[in-house]
Amino acid sequence: MTPTPPTLLVLDADPPPRLGRLTGRARIVHTDAGRLAERLPGADVLLVWDFTSHAVREAWPGDGPRPRWVHTASAGVDHLMCPELAASDTVVTNARGIFDQPIAEYVAALVLAAAKDLPRTLEYQRERTWRHRETRRVAGTRACVVGSGPIGRAIARTLKALGVTTALVGRVSRTGVHGPDDLDRLISRADWVIAAAPLTDRTYRMFDTHRFGVMQPSAFFVNVGRGGLVDEEALARALTRRWIAGAALDVFAAEPLPDDSPLWELPGLVVSPHMSGDTVGWRDELGVQFVELYERWAAGRSLPNVVDKTRGYVPGH
Amino acid sequence: MTPTPPTLLVLDADPPPRLGRLTGRARIVHTDAGRLAERLPGADVLLVWDFTSHAVREAWPGDGPRPRWVHTASAGVDHLMCPELAASDTVVTNARGIFDQPIAEYVAALVLAAAKDLPRTLEYQRERTWRHRETRRVAGTRACVVGSGPIGRAIARTLKALGVTTALVGRVSRTGVHGPDDLDRLISRADWVIAAAPLTDRTYRMFDTHRFGVMQPSAFFVNVGRGGLVDEEALARALTRRWIAGAALDVFAAEPLPDDSPLWELPGLVVSPHMSGDTVGWRDELGVQFVELYERWAAGRSLPNVVDKTRGYVPGH
């Protein structure tokens, strides 16, 4: 008699690729947010494929029967963490590694576009206006990257490759990483301030009126972490009052950004739809990564990418 | 008795900085294009500060008295070379070195902006439209840089730092540089084709219907060399017919680009006003460079940056 395979519950809108590899080794049940609560108690594994959903937080069964393992197809885990999940013995893993290089390139694109005044070039082109400007040299400028995980480190590597002097700031100081005490000093002289931290109690709205007030008038701010890292009203004021020169947000407190948000038209702000890490093939890479983790889990081996549930990210390095 | 200092004729619209350092060591005469012809015979040195002007070509005195040295505050010399100047013993020098890193960063900005679909992001922002797209990873793509002088080499270094496999094409093959015979093969598989060659008889309109027809439909073409490298009508057809995915032109056959040029509105084309090398402080750097060259010349020492007048660029390396 073949043993019954574990039940893999998949929270998705569109089904993930690659799960066909698990045929016979998992009983795969797809669910939407509405039926998640009733299905969670019977699941051994939960795959949060729809990482825009906050449904897990609301549906988590507390002390009752629950999945032993939750994997999210995202780097951040803020959308699914809740005190009951954090207190349980359920293991949470994330998609660490998939987004590092794409996000680093995206940040480099924004930094270079700002230095070379590309948005204004495109405006002048629309007006058929030939207007020469002097632009900025990126080599020799300074960046402060907030977030010392794999994404922050990839951003730092890429900016350094362009000749940018780059400092990393993490939750605790260690070799090559500054602690929070250095943050204000570093951003006060940075040309580029890059937010790439996980969203936790400690980082919630860390970019506020005080922080934008510390930055140089020539500074450019980029958020590729989570919308909650930024006090959006404070950023709007900082841009309107020219406390800083410009900014680019790929993530927002509310996504999709509502039609009537004033952020769409703020001077010097580039708005993009949470896409910095999503290069062609990304969904497939996420599927491959999950299948590999599942095979390890099913074989009883230890999992990589395990999230420290009280901190809200994968610790290490 | 103090000897009469050499006459330094400066073709300019705005006077260059730093020439105050030559007080007492040069008799400085400023001229516009209209009076250039009458003043050239009495000049020992000509500084072509207004590098947009073609006046030298028209005013050059032929066999008569003429400057012994002509310096142009530009990398290209196509705007001033004429058969009489080429045949004479007058030395021509250029601004080699000033524009390398700025232009390399500019090309990186355009490549990354294209890979990350930034122009479309800005369009959607104007329409307050939240539309997620998958973008391209730059690392692992291929570039072909046409032009193996210091600018082309700086572009290649910068793209390589971003993980792009980059081939350089020059007039003759040598270590690290492909010859013209490899050009079609290299551009046929390049994701990014970068024109950074001097404008000479050999490079005039080298990017024509044939060359755009060799490229991949996903290719992106960038011209930071001279407008004359490109058959603009052929490029327009290639973009309209989607032979290639996009292009960015910083230089044009006619500059400023006329208001009624169809290039302003071509699908997938970024138009910028010949500014790729012009970072803050560039005019000052050009002034400093000329003063250093003048001091060498006045001391009877050999000059760097000497242009091979028959080839139309500074040979070497």
C-alpha cells in the first residue's frame, strides 16, 4: 500500500508552474483567500503563491491543526506573519535569492536614470524640445543601502561596480555592515539612499520627516523594500519642499496605488508597480525553488531560507 | 625685452574657463565663425572651443600662413577636418579622456532603462495606470560596442561590470578587439549594439538597412558617437517595422534635431540632445586639459592626444 502523500495547499490566483514534478508526492489543493481558513487545518504544507494576499494572517488556525511548513514565493514575509504563526512550531521559508540580482539592477537603473536626468529627457522629447543639460557622474558618488540581506548586498555590489562608494546598514553592526546608530550620519551625506529592508516593527515608517530632513537637497531616495518602510506623506512633503531632489517608489503602503493618490504626480517622483524583482522567467524560478524545497522537506532534510519569525526575515551572514 | 607671446585664436560663443592661467604666455584672440577666415593666418594656435561649428573646415587657409596647432574641445574631429588641414603639417589634438566615463555611464543608463522598461513606466505613471510587467535581466546579456577608442573601451568596462558579455569592434582586429569582419556576426546576436566610433569615410552611415536587418528583433541600438554613423531613415524603418526593439540616439545628422523631424516620435526611440558626455564640470575639465596641453606646447614638449588626420582619430592601444 502506498502511503498517502502530504497535502500541499496552494494559495493562488493563477496556479504555479513546475508543481507537476510533485505528482504522486503531494496531494495538491488549490485555494483562494475565501476558503483558506477552512482548508488550512487539513494541510501539511502551505505554499503562499499569491504573495499580494494578506489572507494567511487572517485565516491562521492558532493552536489548532495547521501546516507544519509555510513557504512564501516572496522575499518579504510581512504579509503573512501574525503572532500565532510566530509562536507556533510551523516553519516559514521565503524565496531568498530569486530577486537579488534583478532588484539590484533595477536600483542601478533608477540611480543612473536620475543621474543622467532621463525622465526629463523623455519629457523634452515629447515636447520636441532640444535642451542640453549637464548631468551627474555616478562614479565617485555615495550610496547608503538600508537592508543588509541578500537583496541589499546585491544592490551594494552593483552600485560599487559602477564606482559608487556604498555603505550597508543592517539591524546590528558587523563586518561590512553598519548598525542603526550610523544611519543618520550615512544618509546625511549620501547621494543615493536605498531602502531594501524587510518590513518589521523596527523598520515600519523608518523613512519619516526626520529622516528626509537629514538627507541632502541633492539626495535621491529609492524604495524597493516594502511600502510600509516609508511615511508617504512625509516623503510627499520632502519632495514638494525640495528637501530632497527626487525619489523612486516601487512599493507602496497600498497596492495597487489608488488612482487618486497624490503620489502619481509628485514632482521628482518615479512610480512603478512593484516590479523591481520580476524579470522574465521569475515565476518559473519561484516554482523551481519551491519544488526543490519540497523535495528536501519530503525527504526529511533541513530547509534553507528559514525565516526567523520574531525578526521577520532570514537571519545570517 | 619680453618676446611676443604666441597668438592663441579661440573659436567660441562663450569664452572657455581657465585661460586666465595663460596670461602673459599667450595673446588670446576670441573669434566667431564669421571672422575666423581672416584671423586664422595670423594665429599660432587655434582652440576650437565651439565644437558644434563646422567653420574651421570652411575657413582653413590651405597653403598659406596658418596655426601650427589646432586643439578641439571634443572627442570627435569630423567637424573640423578637411583635406587641406589633413595634408598640412599642422598638429591636431582632441579632448581624449574627458568624456570616457560619463559616456560609459550614459550608455549603462540607457541599457538598464531599456531592460527595465523605464520609459513605459513613466508613461503609465502619467496615465495613473498600475501595470505590472516582467522586465529583463541585464547580467548575462550580450553587447557589441563599435568603436575601440577610450570611449568604447570605457563603455565595455562598465557593461562588463554589470555582467554583460561585451565585444569591442575596431578598425583592425587586435587583442581584445574584433575587426570589421566580425561585426555582422557580433551584432546578429547582441542584445545591445552601441555605436561609439569616430565619424570617418569608413564609418559614415555604417548602421544602415543591412545592419539593422542583421540585428535581433529584441536588440536595442544606442548611438553616442556621431549622427553620421547612422542612416536615420533606415533606423526609422527598422523601428517602425519592429526589426529591432528600440534605440536611443544622443547624436544626429542635423543638430539640434529639427522640430519637424520624424525621429522625435518614432516608436521605441529615445532622443537626447547630444549630452551623453557632459557631466557637471565638463567645461572646466576641458579648459584645464587645454591649458595643460598649451603649457607643454609652449615648452616645446611633445603633445598627447595627437589625431591621425588621415584616419580621423587618435590611434593607439
